[in-house]
Amino acid sequence: SQTIHQWPATLVQPVGSPLSLECTVEGTSNPNLYWYRQAAGRGLQLLFYSVGIGQISSEVPQNLSASRPQDRQFILSSKKLLLSDSGFYLCAWTPGGTGGSYEQYFGPGTRLTVT
Amino acid sequence: DAKTTQPPSMDCAEGRAANLPCNHSTISGNEYVYWYRQIHSQGPQYIIHGLKNNETNEMASLIITEDRKSSTLILPHATLRDTAVYYCIVTGSGTYKYIFGTGTRLKVLA
């Protein structure tokens, strides 16, 4: 069966510090991968998605970036965190191939607090 | 922007059916309606999806109107554990994007 992992589970970082969040999927090949952010009390905001190694689509221009160095690994990064980057970061995957026809599976999330 | 509109909150008595509406008046012919729910501090969980026909699984039923411009998620016998935010999203086979709105916060009352 497929599983999705995210780490760390919680993170407290000062403003201006770098960020690296990691997501890995097991039990499937060539998944589509997604990063979402959820501010406190708000809905999910799609940040990035990837349909293959090295292929990243950005949905919201900001100081975050994403990379996919391996088939089942998705990394969210920032060089300098802002207070507004605080939130709940969720990674998700769907089976590869044509999008939109499959349900998404979400990881447990990383709660980031920027101080 | 999300292609769906949902009421921000609803209450339901425990043991009664919870009917959660969703408006998707601009849905295209190849787009599916998906429902997810998010319990506090967890990742969203897939519930059900449909294209044209009504669907039922062990968690819920999905009723899609004939013109496909709206749908209703039905939890037949709501329990306290069904208290969550419920998201309705629309996405098609030609896109990889899943755009979530703000959802409906369902509170099941004892």
C-alpha cells in the first residue's frame, strides 16, 4: 500500500532563517506531487505541484520554492522566512498520468511557526 | 480561485443525516466533483467523488443534480467524529490542479 511521509511534524523558526520541508511517498511510481499551505482558520492554498522529476509548477509567487530531486521526493524550501510563512504545510500525491481523475492523498502535515 | 461555493458552517444533530451542499455552476463536462474532509490539525481525507451519477460508499453518498451545477454530500447518520471541515472541489482530467475553497465547517451536536 502507499504511504506519504512528511517531516518535521512541527517547526519553529526565526524570521530570516532558511526552510526545508521534505515529503516522500512510498509504494507507487511517478506520482503527481503537491504542496499546500493552510494559514490558521483558512482553507488550503495550492503552492506547487510536480508531474515528474525536475518539473515544478508554481501557483503563487512568493519566497518559497520547490524541488523534486527524486521520483517520490518533494522538497519545499525558502532562503529567508517571513512571518506570513507561518502555517500548516501539507504534501499530497495522486497517481501519475492524466490529472484530475484521481483522489489526492495527503500527508500528516508540518506546522511551521515563524517568530 | 475555487470553482465551488459552500456555506461556511452547518450544525447537525448526532444520529441525523448531514446534508452538505455545494454549488459548482461553471463545471465542465469532463470535470469531477470531489469531497474531502479535514479534521482539526490533520491532512484532508478523501470521501467520495462523482462525474454525473450519484455515488455511495461506506462513508457517504453524493447526489449530483442533473445539470451538474450543484451537489450534496450526505452523511447518513452523523456522529461526533464527523465534526470537521468539508471541502467540495471540482477538477478535470485535463488539469493537475486541485483548488480547495474554504469549505463548510460541520459541527455535529450531541
